[in-house]
Amino acid sequence: MSDIVIKAENIGKLYKLGEIGTGTISHDLNRWWARVRGKEDPFTKIGQANDRTVKGDNDWVWALQDINFEVKQGEVLGIIGRNGAGKSTLLKILSKVTTPSTGRIKVKGRIASLLEVGTGFHPELTGRENIFLNGAILGMTKAEIKSKFDEIVDFAGVERYIDTPVKRYSSGMYVRLAFAVAAFLEPEILIIDEVLAVGDIEFQNKCMGRMKDVSINDGRTVLFVSHNMAAISNLCNSLCLLDRGGIEYLGDVEEGVNRYMQYSKTKGVEIINRIAAQNSLLKHELFELISIRLLQDDQEGVEFVTNRDVKIKFLYRVEKTIIGLRIGFDIVELKSGITVFRSFHDDRKESKTHESGEFENTATLPANLLISGSYNLKIVIGIHNVGWITNDEISILIQTHNTTGINSQYADNRPGVILPAIDWVSKKNN
Amino acid sequence: MSVHTEEQNENWSEIIEPKTRLLDLRLRELWRYRDLVLMFVRRDFVANYKQTILGPIWFFLQPLLTTITYIFIFGRMAGLSTDGLPMLLFYLSGVTIWNYFAETLNKTATVFKDNAQMFGKVYFPRLTMPFSIVLSNLVRFAIQFLLFLIIWVWYLAKGHNLQPNFLIALTPVLVLLMGLQALGTGMIISALTTKYKDLIFLLTFGVQLLMFATPVIYPMSSIPEQYQWVIQANPMSAIVETFRYSYLGSGTFSWLQLGYSAGVTLVILILGTIIFNRVEKSFTDTV
């Protein structure tokens, strides 16, 4: 019992949607009056489970509900879930930025949280001054920071600029310095929210190394939120999968990651059905995306076999003549987050002016290209020299299965994010 | 009962709960973060005067320019009484004190609004912020007060009829009182503005109005007897009057008035701290 350092009991968080303004005074008075009489808060009853895709019939929503978990000393707990599953809310409560509406969390030891790097950095102050300020904000004393100062500067690699105001730093240097301060914090419990997605590859690896150091070698307790399944599998020794404000799964990392994937797959079909049900996906003053259909052998869906073509059909309407309209997509491998490639409809021919009217554009993903796994098909539409029309709004999760394709006769999983059909010429030299 | 003992045995260092007890001000935690308070003070200074040509000279210029404006408008044009004191000294004393109070109040009152971004990302005792505001304004006040002392000594040397007295010894008490008063009032307003921003619009106006309800640009003696109680009800009045009385020898002084001011300050401060503590826990959801 004694090695449990965090114990969350029945945590819930109620949020009010929409604007705070009209009506809130009367609501406030209502709640206050209920409290005075010792009654239950009248608004907690009508809160609904958190599902952002379904429009609720009232303004109160449970961002988190009935969250119970324990974290042991030295455990590295990964927290995953789709956007809006309640990860950030949980972190905010744990880091005391906001309070839970119900339940309580018992904690043993000092908590430091990194919901963002460089909180409180002041552009006019020098690197040196900011290290001290930021360190103090994160809970270190001046003496502690002093003893770590050289390590921090060294880790960030900014010796030359340490007495220059950080507003003159490149964004990379800024982020490196900010992460370095946080990396040398020494609390008993560390809470980290995807801050790893910063800097160049070299620095990211350095950060991962440091994180491993902190969690494995120093035996510190870490709570780590990420969308990067590779990082999660690499660092964590237990996992918490959140969905719609509740805990969907708690336990083994591999099992949890699998469930997350599985779960996304069934969601994918739901999403595409919903897309089809709406009459327009995206509306812009010049442009309207009517539908996207994914087809394999004339069958619509989001799950495909790897050894046959997949057709991606874009149906769109152009309101006024557009020069340089480009329709395209990214294929992003889900587990690693790697963008496998991007393709535009005019990649291999000259872009034509779109007169007003309705258009259909079909892309063919060749057979034997993607490996078996999960990919995000991100729609990218823009006007050359003008700007993007899409902004990450539309992405479709697709699954590929290698049933009869390359390597399917062997049991091993191939590494990599693609599995192209490569021509080999084999002959015997006599 | 067994649950109770079990929890005691487990030695939790902290329990995060929806509500806190009314008087749990966690001052010990504030003490642990004392380095942060000083760091904020330093930041305020460095950030304010970097890339200015005159730098810290602005500390002197600010009250001087205000005083000169007041001399022209209230002294020469409106012809308000200064109790026979040199205008420069009279207005400068008022301006120096009032600046400290008003600056501290304004900054404290908008502390949640100004720091929403940072407060939303990391936890530290929020009280560090208002405290750092009081301190950094105190340093500014000390410098501006030095300016006042220099001019004061110069007038004394020139043989003006000023009558400084032993009450000068009260100066630290006066400074403390107005600092805490500004802090308390500011915290109350800051807590109220997180949800209903209307008060922010009233703030600047209110502080301006309060100045006219304080004997800054006029002496208490110029107010008709039957209205003096209105001005005296303002806890800042006794501070300004005592200050002028001790250094310049004119004006009024009464222990009763000062005691009243101290009493009100204490009430405001306690009220402010309690309200502030209640709001800091949940303000990120509403601000």
C-alpha cells in the first residue's frame, strides 16, 4: 500500500459550454442557493458524458467522470486517447491548474508539471535570467537552479547566447533552452504533456534520452501524455486509455496501444459514414468540398488490403474561377507520426484553371505501397500563391491489412511504413 | 474509523480536492516560493527599462512631470489651497504616495487577467504575484521617495517654514498600511473580475475618483467642516494627511484616524486574501 504515490478517487470535472455571460449570474445564484440549503448542485445532475461530435441538449458537460487510478512509486504511466478524451483536463487537475468538480486526488511528494515548455519566459530577459525565472515558476529554489545551471546550459547548447535576450533567439534555441530547464527539475512526480514534439530530430532524441534517464535510472514517477505510440511503447510501463471522459482501459502498455488502434479503426467507419451523411465537408468562399469517397474494387470503406489499388474520389464545387487550385492529401503513419508522402492532383501535369462548376478528381493509391497498419489520410487543399483552404480539419483514418500481399506468407512483421513491390532479378552464375 | 486511521498512516503530502477550507491560506507554501517573488520583482524592473534611453531616470521623471502638471492645473489655474506650503513639495508628497497606492491597486486588480496564460499552464502559489507587485512598487516608491527627500532637504536648507516632527518615525508604518490596503483592495477586485469583466472598465475610473476623495491635490483643511467625514471615511486620507503633517508640519493628525485606517486595512487584507484564495483554484475555467 505504501508505495502508491498518486491515488485518484472518483475524479470528475464539469465544464460549462458556450459563452460565459448572460445567464451566469442567475445560474451562480441558483448554485449558491442550493449550496446554502445543503442541497446538491442543481447543474451537476444534468451534465452529460463528453462526446464532442454529438450535440448535447444542455450546456454542461462532464469532461471527466468517475476516474479512479493509482500510480506506484517509479511507475511511468502513459495516458492516451483521442482529442477531447479528457487527457488535458486530467493533467490540469493533477498539476493543480484547475480543481476537480468531484472526487479527490491524494499525492505523496512534490509534483512538477510540464504542460508547455517555457512558461513565463520573458522575451526581454536574457537566457540566464529566464532560466532562473522559469525554474522558480516550476518550483525550484534559487540554490537548486544554481547547482543545475551549467548542466541546463550545456544540455540546451546555448552557451554563446546565454546573456542575450531570448527574443533574439531562433525558435529552436528558445525551445531547447525551455526544455532544458524542465529536464533538470527534480520533483518526485513529473507530469509531461507532449512537449517532446519540439526541436529537430537530434534534439528530440536527446529529450527522449533524458526522459528515459529520469524515469528509469532515477526511478522517478512520471505521467506522460502523448499521441505518439512509439514514444509511449518506448517509455511507459503502464497505460491509461481515456475515452469521452472515462477510463477505457488501464494496465499493460501493449494491450492498451492495441485497443487504442482497434478502437480508432471502428471509429473510422463511423466517421466516414458521418461524412457521407453531411452534404458538404468544407465550405470556403470560392470552394466547396462535397464528398470524399474511398473505394477498393468499387467497395466503399476505410479498411483495405495492401495488394490492390485504392481510389480516392474528391467531389467538389468551384464557385468562381480559381487559378492554381490544388487538391491533395497526406498519408501519415499513425504509430510513428511519420508523413509517408504528400500528393497533389497536378503533380504530373500542369495545373489548369478551375472554371466555376462541379468537379471530380480521383487519385489512385497503387497496390503494394502501404504496409499493413493504420494511416491517417489528411486532406490538403490550397490555392497556389494564395493560401491553404484546409487546415487539418479533415482526416480519415484508414487501415490496411496484408492478407495476400507481399510477405504475407511469412509470420514476421516487416519494419517500415511502406512495403513496395521491388523488382529483384535472381540468377545463378555458373 | 478504520478508514480514517488508514489515511493518516499513509502520510499523503497533499490532497487535491474540489474545495478548500476558508482560512487555509497556505502561507507556508508561499514562503517556500519566496525566490519566485523576488524573481518576479526583478523581471518587472528589467523588462520595463530595457531598451529605454533614460532607463531608471523615468522613476524620477514620472512623479516630477505629474507634479508640474498639478502645479499648473490645480495650483495656478484652479487656485486650490496648499496650506501655505510650497506647491512643489505639497503636490510631490501627494503624488508620490498616491502613485504607489494606485499602481499597486491597478496591477493587483488585473493580476488574473494579465497572467491568465501562465496561470493556465503551471501551478505556483498565485499569491506570489500580488506580493511581487507590492514589492516592486515598493522599490519604485523608495526611489521616488528619495527624490521627495532631496527636494525636502533643499527647501529646509533654504529656510522655508516647514515643521517636521517626531511623527516621521511613523513613515514605515504608513508605507506598510497603504501597501497592504492596495493589495487587499486589488485582490478583492481581481477575484471579482475573473468572471464578470465589467469591473475592469470601472477600475481606472474608480481609482481616479478615489484620488479626488483623498487629500492629494488639496489639504483636508480646505474641506468644509460638515463634509470632512466623507473624506475621512476613506482609509487612505489619514495616511496622506499624517505623511504631510510629519514632514511638512501642516495638515491634521489624529491617532484615532490612523487607527481607523489600520483597522480597515486589516479587514480588507483578510477579506482580500480569502477571496483571492477561493478564486485562484478555479479561475482558469472562467477567465
